[in-house]
Amino acid sequence: KDFMSKGTGRNMNTRVREGFQQEVEKMYQKTNGKNAERQIGLQDEREEVMAHIKMAIDKWHRAQKDNDLDDSEHTVIPAAIETFLGHGRLGSPVPHVSAHRMEGERKTDPAFRNFNVRLQEYIAQYHPAHQVRLEQQIYIQQCKVIYVDYRSKVDWRGARDILRCNPHFHGVPRFDSVAIGQLHFVFRCHLPSDVTLDLAIVRPFRRTAWQPKTRTDCPIREKLSLNSSYFIALEHITRGTLLCSIFGGKDGMHYIIDCIDEDMYLRINNID
């Protein structure tokens, strides 16, 4: 009757915080009994670190679901044998749109100025058998990753480069480079003749006579503006290239790091 009229105590258990004793007991059993307090403290520290790491991983997984981070290893479209020659694949595709619409959506991008006309001129020059008439539509399917398989010039072993061309790769723009320039836009071109071409818009590099104050044997390239961009066929991409901005140099000046491995050294110096 007293409980019915007055309710219960605020604490549902008379052993407040005594549940921690069981956890300490389990930790103590993992020690050798000597200086147990220090060993228990180390165990507790490790468990806190693991819990923090797990929370960070869970947070990353939630971000993966919420954001459009679609560069999955499993999202791959078949390579076009006509252009890629079997040594590469395209991945992370997006729904295709017409070339006219693509040009309109990216009208502020200098690389897409007169995109449709330039693309038709490129096809007429390099693929005359599939020339597109003015009244016909070309459809563009953007792809944000290229998987390039190549053989080493040193021992002929196979290897793979993964080249990203994604304005939102885990929330950060990433545009990888090849020997002739920086990838700006990678796409599969669907022609009215049911032929597909795998192409890329490249922001080109050029050789320069400018030299930094610090002496180095690495080749130097100047990255040109997007107004100088042009189309290339992906069959000409054999491997990615690592560049490093030159500290204190002019804008657009980069070192080509040719000492990654022997294969890269041979490829870059053959170009020079």
C-alpha cells in the first residue's frame, strides 16, 4: 500500500554502478595478477580505441549510403572492343543523355564549349565510317573510373591502374592524369549506327623550358587551360601518371614523378 501511494524509489537497483564490477572482474581474469591495476587500465584503453574506430567505420558506412559515392568496384560496364582493345574497362556509369543536353548542362565549363559540334568533327575525322549527320543524336554516358590493364616494360608482368575522373569522389574532386594530360571527362559515346566509342576529354600538358631553382631530373610539364582541351580515344591510355605541383613555381607547373617504378621510368623517358 505504501508503494502504491508513494511510488518507488528513483533507483531501480540498490547496487548503483556495481555492474562495472563484473566488467572489471573479466579484465582482471585476463591479467597475471601482478600490477593488475595497470593491466586493467591498458585493456580498458584498448577497448575504448576499438570502440572509437568502430564508431568511425559505422559513420563512414552511413555516409556511403546517404551520399552518391558510386565508384564501386562492382559497377562496371563492358569495354568496347573497337576502341579499348581489350586492355581496359569503364566503371561507375551514370544514365546517358544526349550530347546537346550535356553541352547545355555544362555550359559554364570551357571544355564543353561547342561540345556537340567538336564531337561530330572528331568522329568524322577518326571514324569516317560512322559519321553522324546533323539531324541525328549522339548519346553520352559518363563514367567516373577507368580500369587500365597493362604489361610492365621491365618483366612483362600484368598490372592494373585505376584512374578516377570524378568531381565528387568521397566528397572531394579527383581527376587523375595520364602522360599527355589530366582527365577531365570520361564517357562512352553511343552513335546512331549502334557503335560505341570510349573517349575522354583531356586537359593537356606541354613541355616547357622553365626550370625551378631546385635541381631535379624529373620531367616538367605545364598544365594548359581547359580552353585547350581535346578528345582522345581511351585505347591510347596505357597507364596513369603521378604529378606533383612545383613549390614556388608558376601556376600549372608540375613534376612528372618517373621514379615510382622501373616501368614508369621507361615509359616517361621514352616520351621525352
